[in-house]
Amino acid sequence: MSLPWLVADVGGTNARFGLVTRPGGQPEAVAVLDVSQHLGLADAVAAYLADHAGGVRPGAACLAIAGPVEDDRYRLTNAGWTGSVKELGIPRAVLLNDFEALAISLPHLAGDDLVPLGGPPPAAGLTKVVLGPGTGLGVAGLVPVREGWQPVPGEGGHIAAPAVTDLEMEIVRAVRADGLPYVDAEHLLSGTGLPRLHRGLALVRGVTPEDRTAAQITSSDDPLCAETVEVFLAMLGGFAGGVALTFAARGGVYLGGGVLPRLVSRIPGSAFRARFETTAPALTEYAAAIATVLITAEQPALTGAAAWLAQRNPDVELV
């Protein structure tokens, strides 16, 4: 399987592309394309190769997709792209869920790529998990195997909202009464969920709800916005603790997505870590020994896609 390899991280808004020119190398010639400006994945790939990669013909590709993938088929959850990876005309092209790729990147992140959020340093060689509030709420595991690491995709973001306190339960009831019969974790713990959480809290507090975006909520010093962020971080800590226990993730819980980097200075003073450790009172000591870490690397899913190819294709020919 010849180099270079094409790697991609395709979301509902942006599609990020890069080239890997040597096994174990980081993606180069990284470019971000607007999904809305392209008819589909094949069109975006062709545009990237022509405009940003000198017209090279990749010998292989690994593409991380923000949506369900099955064999060669994909469907973007928050955009209209759907089809087969065979349409790309690349000799060997594989699809991963975007959080699978993010999970594979974990052993390759270090230094400024990561910010500790509590607990001991991540334990080496043990199961890890990654979760992330972005447009949605993604979850994946990473299990050590003889060949290196095996990602385990999941749809954990759609479990029931992790409401524990009386206030959180009242918010869930308010959101249900406001027209959402089933409230899952993603409905509140994501970029699209933050405005819903803000509205639910306003209804509980008897305040007239104002339409706010996630960016406005996280950057405002308005008391209701500040309380929304506090509730968000507390519930996220409980959700992360549940995921950690489900996977027995003694190798660490890593948090990605686009929301948390805006809140990095507020997480240490929040209830995030306390809720993480007390998700299951009988296992508090177990949870306290698990690291929680924020991913701050710019393109970790591209790193994961490159690592996936390198792990499974150690013998390559450079062209």
C-alpha cells in the first residue's frame, strides 16, 4: 500500500483533510473545507487533492465520519452527505466513526496536546475512553490488544440524561414539558444541548428564556448563563464517570469536542471532578484513581486516522 495516505475528519460543518507521507508521521498539508460548499465526500476529496495537495493520488485513505458507518457506507448525521467510500477512487479507503479515530489518537497525544482535569496521570497500557461535547456528544473506547490498540465505537451520548440533583431533575422535567418527551445526555451536554439546558434552567427559575447560542452562553457573565455552565459541567462529570465505569477505563478518560476548550479555566472550580468520582458511591475509590484529561490538540482525529493506517499497514512503499 503506497504512500502518501489521505486522512480526513468529516463533520457536519467542516471537513478536515491531511496527507501522511511516512509511516508514523503527522498529517501534513492540513486544510479545512466547508461541508456546505461541496456536493458530497467525493467532491470534497477531489477539491482538497487538487487545491491543497498538489494533485497527488493517495495510495490509501482513512476517513473519520461524524455519523454511522457500515463497511464502505457512510452517512453524516448533521449534513446531507451519504454514499460509499468506493466513490473516491482510492485503492484502499476505510471509514471510521469520528470518535473511533479520536480514540486511536490517544496514545499519540502528549505535552501541550493535553490538559489534566483531575486524578493521577493516565495509566499506560490500560483501557481508555474518550467522550466529547461538540455538535453532539460522542463516546468511544480504546482497548489494548496484541497489535497495539483496538477502538470500540459507541452511541453512549444517547443514554438518558445524567440528572442526579433535584435541580437537574427539574430541568429535565421542564425540557420534557417544553416538547422533548425523551431527554438524553446529548440533548443537554453538547453544543446544541447547551441552549436547551439554558432554556430549561430559565423555565425552572421562572425567568423568561432568551435564545442564546452555546458560544454566547459560555462567554457571558450573565448569572443564568454562569449557572447553566455550572450545571453543564456537573452533569458532564457524572456522565464521564458513568462511561469510565462502563469501560473500566483505568487508562484514563479523555475529553474532546469543541465546547470544553472554551471552559478550561472554569472546570477546576466546578463540580466536574467531584461528580466524576461519586457517580457510583460504592466505587468512589475506583473512580478517584482514574485520570480525566482535556484534549487540546488541534486535529486529533487526523492523528488517529494516520495511526490507524500505520498500525495496520507497517510495510509500505513510498512513491
